[in-house]
Amino acid sequence: MIGMSEQSYARTRQEEGTEKEQEPGYFEKTEHLLQQYVNNRITLLKLKGAEKGSRLMSLAVMFVLVLLLVFFVLVFISIMGGYYFAELTGSLFKGFGIITGIYLVLLILVLVFRKRYLEPFVANKVISIFFEKTAADEEPEIGQQD
């Protein structure tokens, strides 16, 4: 009888082991954790996108403000230059014509060199903003080892 009791004890232990492996709700808990993880990752991506977008927008607003101020400075300098050249040439038409010629030369230079210098510069700045690493980006995720 003692032999039977050891066999039944072994069988009982084996059944208990399988019950622990197939604990009711295990897959539901895993599914819930997976859904929670996916939702957290989506939220993280949204937050990162909002951060990058707001940084890009703030830089765009600052760029527009600086551009506006530079525009006004150029307008007043152009008026001063126009009157200066008008005094030198004796004609308002010729004085302001010289300033217009200077701006036409600048416009042609911008159009000629925009693909080589301007477009790559702007594209690189926008890309660097979107892919700029922050302190949070440099921390390894849980489970990742370098």
C-alpha cells in the first residue's frame, strides 16, 4: 500500500504541476498585458510625434518672426540706399533702379543655387528636428541589453 500511495502522490503532484502551467486566466492575463503594452507604445509614439511637431512649429514661428523683422530692416535699408544712389546719380529713378537691380541679382542667385544649397539645408534641418535624440531616447528599454 505504501507503493500505491507513492504513485498516487506522484500522480497528484504531476496533476498539480499541469494545473499551475494551465492556470485559468493565464492567456487572458497575457492578452491584457500585450494590449496594454501596445496601447502604451502607441501613446508613446503619439507623444513623441506631438513633441517633434510642436518643436517644428515653434521653430517655424520663430523663423517667420525673424524673417519679418529682417524684411522690415531690408525695406528701410533699401529706401535709404535708394535715396543715397538717387543723390549720387541725380535721379530718383536711377537710384531706386540700382537697388532693384541688386535685388534682381540676389533673386537670380537664390534661384540658381536653391537646389544645391537651400533645399538640402532646409531638409536636413527638418530631419534633424524629427530624429533628434533626447535623454529619454538614449535610455535602453527594459529587456534590451547592449
